[in-house]
Amino acid sequence: MSASPPLPLPLLKRIPPGLWAGLVWFAAALDPIVKYVLMPPRQEYSLSYPRQGLDPLSAKLLLAVAFALVLTGSALLHRRTSMGYGLLVAGTVASTLAWRQDQIPPMQYLGVDVALCYVAVVRPRRSSLIAAAAALATLPCYVVLRLGLGIHDGGVIPEPYIALTVVIGWLVGNSVRQSRVHTEELHAQTAAQAVTAERLRIAREMHDTVAHSIGIIALQAGAAARVIETQPGKAREAMLTVEKTGRETLSGLRRMLGALRQADREANGESNREADRAQQPARAPLHPAAGLADVERLAMTTTAAGVRVEVWWQGRRRPLPPDIDLAAFRIIQESVTNVVRHSGADSCRVSVDYGEDELAIEVRDRGKGTGADTRQDTGYGLVGMRERVALLHGDFTAGPRPGGGFRVAARLPLPAATTTTTATATKAEAAAG
């Protein structure tokens, strides 16, 4: 099966963060050059960007250096975040010095705010707080530097507003980072829960399969030991059953372990399949999953082992969803195994009722039972059955019968699609009749 190609990212996410910061900064830097230098003189003027501000050669060179610093910082922001961010701050300071300004224009600092937002997203909180502190410390340092050079132009001080934009930029980036961390934690928790659920499922499968087979093997081996001298033919049949059951159990375990190893190889990215084939020359054939269709075979095997199993079918037998079909069979299998191992009874009755909206299962015997409330049972068999039923949102009961013996009952709800199919089939039969 070929993997589907990944969906393309939205356009806004495909643009590198350094490009966003660079675009904002260059837009703010080019605006005064076009408006107050390249355009024809107009009545309006700006104290922050005087027309003669770039007349000296040193101012032009300093502005070119500012553009070079910001361009380099924008290119490095994604790979070397701290250096790129520092170059953006330095370029902003150089730009204001080139214009001989005594205060940083708020628009010019937006590029730094965008870069700080990215820093807060990708770097730890401590690093982003240091970057925010550097951006805030630049504001009073720049004022002190300009005053030291003897520039005392008046005007409204924009530093408080610029500091507010710095704080907002950091808060936005930090919120995005916290959201990503929370999402990763949820994904990790979901993955851990999936692994735990899969381990429980494997444990249930291994217990149900192996426990039943070992019970049959023990029963047949005991019977063979008792009649080996008086009835060699019966002993031989019992030992052949032991061999057959053992081989089937071993084959099932190999399939399960093979699936686990295959999943582990895929997770680790192993690609040397020829070497793997050399290490595992004999691979167990794959078989369809067990289901209610195997109940008759289970009854025959158990009856041959010495415990007669009567199967009663009620309702219209029809295909069921794989999870319900497997769970129903495992419940019957484990219940019959418990009859063989613990009840001491020579027979049991299995009832399977196909209802319209639920599947009812009952296994009962007239053995000695357990004499205790199964809700306090600590064995894996009843716990596994109860877990299977709970996963399918059904009802499960197990306990001694009033008249003697033991009873296991489960009700598994059927999905609406199965119910609709049954109703359609019934109507078709009625029409045909």
C-alpha cells in the first residue's frame, strides 16, 4: 500500500519567519526614504526623518550597514535564532543612528517584535526572556547614547509604546509555544495509552489462546496416562490430540510474535529484508482471526478431551463486526477453559443468541463453581473477559448459580449497520416466502 502524499502547508506557514521579520523591517525602513528623500518636496516635513538626514556620506554608509545587518539576520533567524535576532536589533539601532534620530520610531521596531515572537516560539522560556530583556534594554540605552552625542531634539517619547509592543510580541510567541508543548504532551499521552491498550489486548489474546490449549493438553495427557496400558488406541488418540493442539498453539504464538517483531522493525526503520528472511526461514502461515464460526470446532475439541460441550444457537446467525465476533469467541473459549480446569463438571452448555440490537452469550455448567463473588476475582481469565466486554460497551456477569454450578453471561451491543442488515434480510425472506 503506497502512502498518500502529505498535504501542502498553508502559504502563511510556508514563508520562513526570517522573511516575515525582514519584510516588516524593510517596509518600515524604505517608507521614509521614499516619502522624504525620493519624492518631490512638500509642505509637510518630519522631525524624525529630516530631508537632510542622509546627506552625509557617513549616514548613507551607516544606513547601508543597517540594511546589511537586517538582511543577514533575517536569513539566519531560522537556523541560528539568537544570532539572527541580535543582528536585527543591531540593524534597527544602526538605522536610527543613520537618520540622526534621538528616539526609535515604533514602526521601525515592529521587525524586532516579529523576530522576538519567533524566538519565544522556538526557544526555551529562559532564552526568550533574555531576548525580550535585550529588546527592552535597547530603548533606554539608545536614548543615553543619543544624549551622549549631544542631540537634544524634543518630541513625544515613544519608548513606552515600543516596550508595550515588545511585551505583546513575547506573550504571543510564548502562548504559541505553550500550545505546541501541550499538543505534544497530548500526542505522547495518546501514544502511551495506545501502547498500553495494545499490550492489554495482546495479553488477553495470549491468555485466552494458551490457557485453553494448555487445559486441553493437560486433560488429554491425563486421560492418556490412565488408559495407556489398558486402551493403547485411546491413549494414542489422546496424544495425537495433544500434538495437534500444541502445534496450533505454537503456530498462533509464532504469528503473534512475528506481528510484534514486524511492528518493531517498522518503528526502527529496518530495511534489510533479505537478512531477516535468512534469520527466519520458516514463517508461520497467516490465518483469519477467530470468531463464532469456530465455536463448533471448539466444542468438538473439548468434547473429545472429556468435557461435553452443547452449543445452542438462537436468532438469525449473520456476519458480525470483527471485534465483536472475536470478543464473543474469546469469552466462550475462556469460559469453556474454566469449566475444564476448575469446575469438575463433565459437561457445559453454550448459548449464543443473535438479537436485533445485541448479541447474548451464556456459558453454564453444573460443577462445583467457585463459591465466591467474581467481582473480587484476581485471575486473568475473568478480568480479561470483563475488559473485552467493557471495551465494546456491553454487560458482563459471572458467578455461581443458585442451583449449583457456574454461569458466565455477556451482552454485546451490535452497531446500527448490523441491525439494519438483519432487518433487510428478514424482509427479503418474508417477501420471497
